[in-house]
Amino acid sequence: MTASLPESPSLETIVNLAKRRGFVFPASEIYGGLRSSWDYGPLGAELLRNIKDEWWYSMVRSRDDVVGLDSAIIQERQVWQASGHEESFSDPLVECSHCNKRHRLDKLKDPNICPDCGSKGTFGEAREFNLMLQTYLGPVADAGALAYLRPETAQGIFINYENVRRTMRLKLPFGIAQVGKSFRNEITPGQFIFRTREFEQMEMEFFCRPAEAQRWHEYWLQERLQWYLDLGMNPDNVRLRPHEPDELAHYAAATSDVDFKYPWGWDELEGIANRTDFDLKAHSELSGQDLRYFDPEANERFYPYVIEPAAGATRAALAFMFDAYHEEEVRGEKRVVMRFHPKLAPIKVAVLPLSKKDELLADTEAVAGALRTRHNIEVDVTQSIGKRYRRQDEIGTPYAVTIDFDTLEDRAVTVRDRDSMEQERVSIDQIAAYLDARLRV
Ligand code: ATP
């Protein structure tokens, strides 16, 4: 008997599972940990890579109108002056005069009450706190050597717009996509990997004619929502939400978020903005380089508009973990299963000999050898088979292949499906094709 327990997991449940099973560890743990920094363990590194690969495939490789880029994290300081980040990439900071804790005013439930000590009316005037992380280039830490770690990958795209357009001979509309680390000196990082000072983004700038911008905005909203659904996200857990005018970033004419239902409520997963011609124009003005697009048919020059789907890869890893988590009761026992889509699952197939006895190991190696070059597999020979299944369920491995004593006679193995727990006998010569058909979906 299988019964699904209805509650979605708490943040603590996911943090514990992530640490216990090797998805995410606290950074600098042996030194007591660095608050809000996290390291991705073997399974988390696979999950994160799979998310980025799926994004890259869907946004770049499977399309004719988008190309990729990998620009530097540290750029000339003027980039951040032109983009407006040095001036206005800030959050309103308030400090409680009772407990001295600092908070982001716009994220407080009640702007008069300190969520740490409960004091009322203890916040002074809000001050704007710039989120860019600073560093100094070269041996002397003076103002001339000041540089920033990028707070978004987007600007690397805008400053390469002309290089990319020219070398790839692109015509509007076209997109430039980039995946990589970004840094923000967040006032209140937290909720595990939801908001960190160092994180990974997956951003695409889609350049189009101004008159077509709204249509492309609509198009990308649907595309991006569908991407999460295609990767198995429960439709009840994702939604599109248009921004209120007072929420808009300094560069945006309109933005909608893809929101996810986290344990603390609906919150952002990805933002899809109409950045208008703000960035190309600003970089043209400050650099003196004409970044207008020349349309030979109309014989005119203009600044393209930009639609930007901007997703967090690390934040998506968290959302996919919440979404995948299920608890069930199986024959009176609790089963925890991560129902990751096969494309996202860190390990696709577990190869499990029923015993460590030598006679089973030759067939185990034969099966593993046939699968290893096609999928990320794990061979596990320790512990009872029940415990090994439980571990594979908890890390979300879609299939387990068991080699038992019958294998020696019938040259077949048992394949167990993670979700249905059904078992099927498949001959060793068919196992690679059997799993290919189910995993390459
Ligand atoms: P917020 O309002 O939550 O601070 P934002 O609206 O400033 O975020 P964007 O600038 O739109 O965020 O960034 C695009 C995406 O990058 C976000 O949807 C999120 O997935 C990711 N992201 C932004 N900041 C962080 C962070 N500090 N930690 C992890 N991911 C982040």
C-alpha cells in the first residue's frame, strides 16, 4: 500500500537531506561555517550542472536565434557606471536601535516592527545600501584600483553586443545567453541557497525591434514557465506574477516573475523583464561607441529593445529539490523519495549486486560497463538491498538495476522503477536499450 503524505517539506527537511546525502554543505564548515555560503557536494554539483545544461540546451543549442557567451566577472568600472548599478543598485537598509540587527526595509512584513527582537518603532531613517561586492585590482588598494564583482551576468552581454552581432552576422531578433557566477552583498541573505552573496545565474538578452518588444515579452514568459513544467515541476507550485510599478528595477519597463511556492510562500524563481533600450543606449553614451542597429532595408539606425529572462541556477536547484521531495507510507514505513525528472536526477541508474559474492561481481561490472558511457551511474555494493534502495530513492535515482543469483542462470537483471517501485526482469543484452528508451526522454 502506498499513501502520499500531503505536506510539502519544510526548509529544515531539505537542508538536512541536502547535507546528509551530499547535495549541499555549509561553506568553511570545519572552521565553524561562513554564514550564507554553501558548497555543492557530489550530488548537488550534478544537479546544478544538469539544470544549467538543460537551460543551455533549451535557450541556445536547440534554437537558431540565440547564441552563447562567457564574459569576465570583473570588468571596467565604467560598465557599472553606465548600467546604473554604481548609482542605484541598492536596497533600503534599516537598523534596529534596540538589537542593532539590520534589515531590508522592502522585505519586512511590518516596516515598524523588528522581526528579530519584536521592538516597535526602533528603525531609524532607511539608507540606500549598494549591493555590489568590491575588490581592488593590483597591489595598491586605492580608489583608482576599485573594481566590482558582477552583480548580474547581463552587462557582459551588453558590452559584447556588437562583437557578437558582427562575428555571428546576426539579424534582429536574436538573443545572447550566458550562465555564470554573480555576486551581491545582500543585506539579509538566507533561506539556505535561496539568497546568497555568491550565486549562479542563467540569463539571456533577447534583442528585438521596439515595436515587437511586448510580443516577445509575452512569448518569453510562456517559454520560461513551460521550461519548468517540462522538467517535471508541479503546476501547482509555479506561477507567473506581473510586478507592481513600484517593484520595477531601475532599467525595466515591465517585469513578470516566475514564482515558486516555497515553504515560506510564493517567492521569485526567475524574473523576465523588458529592459527597453536602457542598457545599449547607456553604454553607447558613456563609451562613445555607436551600439545602434543598422537596418539596411529601412536604411535606419536604432537601439534594439531587450527582453531578459533572468533565472538563478542555484535558486532553481532549491526549487527543484522542494518540488521533488515526497514522503510516502509503504507497508507501514515512511519512504522519502526525490522525484526528480530523469534529466535532472544526479544519478540516473544505480547498479546493485544483491551480495558482495565474487560470482555476482563479474555480471555487475558487465552491466555497469554497458551503462557507464551512456548515463551517470553509481555502483553500490554496501549494506542490505533495502537500505540501498532507500538511499537511491532519497537522492532521486530513477532506476535501480539489481544483479542476483538468478542472473547467473537467466542472464537477466531486475530493474526497479523509483516512482512506482515496480520491478521488471530485463535481459542483460537489452538493459542499455531499455534504460536509454526511458532516460533519454
Ligand atoms: P530579489 O528581489 O529577490 O533580491 P532580484 O529581483 O533583484 O531578486 P534579479 O536581479 O531579477 O533578482 O535576478 C534574477 C534571478 O537571479 C533571480 O530571479 C534569482 O533567481 C537569482 N538571484 C538574484 N539574487 C540572488 C541571490 N542573492 N541569491 C541567489 N539567487 C539570486
